[in-house]
Amino acid sequence: NCDWSSDVCSSDLRFLNREAALCFSTGFQTNLGVISSLCGKGDIIFCDRENHASIIDGCRLTFAETRKFRHNDTEHLESQLQRATEEGSRGMLIIVDGAFSMMGDLADLPTITALARKYGARVMVDEAHSVGVMGQNGRGVAEHFDVEANVDLIVGTFSKSFASLGGFLAGPEAVIHYVKHHARSLIF
């Protein structure tokens, strides 16, 4: 998409089809920083029980309530979303691995993103084990299931398919700007 002989680049040259991205020192630090900076008192995080340890630890660093749902059980997730909605409106974030590291199975992103829309929740997908290998263009499980437009935030690491170091967050520019100035694992 870039004509390197000139200084003109296509506007389609975006990381993971997102408005903006941010790099961290590791994928683990990415999850710690993103989750702890975005979720706070009064918010609810819905976390798959088989999520990576970095997601679990990121949830522990927040003042948000974390509600774990049975692994890849979207009926259990929906019952928790429904209960949270009945309790009153709060910020709700569903966090899943795109491809789960221990079993290798994929998150049911078509159903998860539909539930998020139904109940007014946001979705964050950790594509650490799927970016570079899943999807027509290697953008991960969200691309594989054609639900990229319904996923709010993508996080991952460069230490798997990229064989490098570091982690990343990709999403809306306003969110990236906020995390850049509030994620302690990035700043300190």
C-alpha cells in the first residue's frame, strides 16, 4: 500500500485494520496496562475462565468487578450479562483469548460479539496466539470469523508468530491515546 519511491502512503496502511496502535515492552505488560487503565470502580469485566494469566492479572489490578464465565460457554456469559444489565447500567467489558493457549480452541467470537451488542458491552480480544496465523490476512480469530468490526480492542504479542519482543494494543484512536497516558505498565 505504500509507494516507497514517493512520500505518499495509502490510508489503508493501518495495523490490524484499526485507527491506532500502541506498543508495550511485552504482551503480558500490554494486558496489565490496558485492562487496569480502562476498567475501574463500577465496571464489570466478563472473563473466560481459560484466559491467559496476563488477562487474569490485569483484571486483578483494577477496581472493577471481575465475573468469570465457563470456558467458551456463551450461554453462561449471556446469563451473566443479563444479570449485570438488570442490576443497572455499568461499563461492561468482555475479554477473551482469540485462540486459547492451553487447548488451542477458538473463542466463539460471532456469538460473543452478538451478545456484546445485545447487552451494550465492549469486547477485547487477545490475539497473541492467532495473529499472523489465523484469518485470510493473518489478523487473527476476529478476521477468521469476519467479526473484526464488532471487536473494540485487539491486544497481542510480537513474541509468537513475529518471533520478536513486545506487545501491542490496536483500537480506536481516542482509546489508544487514553491508554498511552494512563497505563502504568507502559509509563513506568
